[in-house]
Amino acid sequence: MADNVTLALKAYNDLRDENDALRSENEELTSALKEIEKKEGQKVIVREICTWEYEDGDECEERTTRVKGFEEVKAEVEDFYKKKFESLNDQIKELDDKNMELLDEIHKLRDEKLEAQMEASILKHRNLWQRILNK
């Protein structure tokens, strides 16, 4: 029995590239863990993945891993959500203003409709002499 495996070159290259990617990711995480061990307190591992496509259609991605202090990340998250809530509150105020304008327009149109209906009713219910003299 032979211990040989036959693979297509593309499959071999894919496996080799995946192995290299996993090895580099492992090294990044190992260095991040060592950095965490050196420092005291809670830390957060931030992994950013940037993906782009070359002109020939090949996709490429770059991964970066870094360690931040927990309090720093907490402050960033709080700041992000404060800004998000402020923008949502601004949008709500704008929509409320638009709704009030639309409601005012609806009331105005309803009043005009009632006036037109009253005028039409008055014209329909005139007596004979009023209709004759109007012509």
C-alpha cells in the first residue's frame, strides 16, 4: 500500500492557501493573547476584515487583529449609540413636524369640503323665485 494522495493542482493550492491563512490567524491570536497576558484588566480583541476585489475579479481580504482596553471600547460603543439615538430622535422630530403639517392640511381640506357641501346644499334648496332670478 502506498501513502500517496492525488490532488488537482487547484485543490492543492486552495488547501495550501487556507492553511497559510489559518496559520497567520493563529499567530495573530497568539500574539494578541500574549499581549493580554502582559496587561492587567479586561481587554477586547478587535478583528477587522477588509475585503476588496482586483480588476481581474480575484477577491482579496486583509485581516487585522488588535487589542483594546475594555473601558476604551465601552466608551466608543456608548458614543456610537448616543449619536445613533440622537439622529433617530432628530428623525422622529422631523417626521412629527411633517405629520403636523399634513394634519393641518387635512383639516384645511376638510373645512373647504364642508364649505363646498354647504354651498351646494344651499344652491339645491333654493326656492323657485331664487332660482328664476339667478338665471
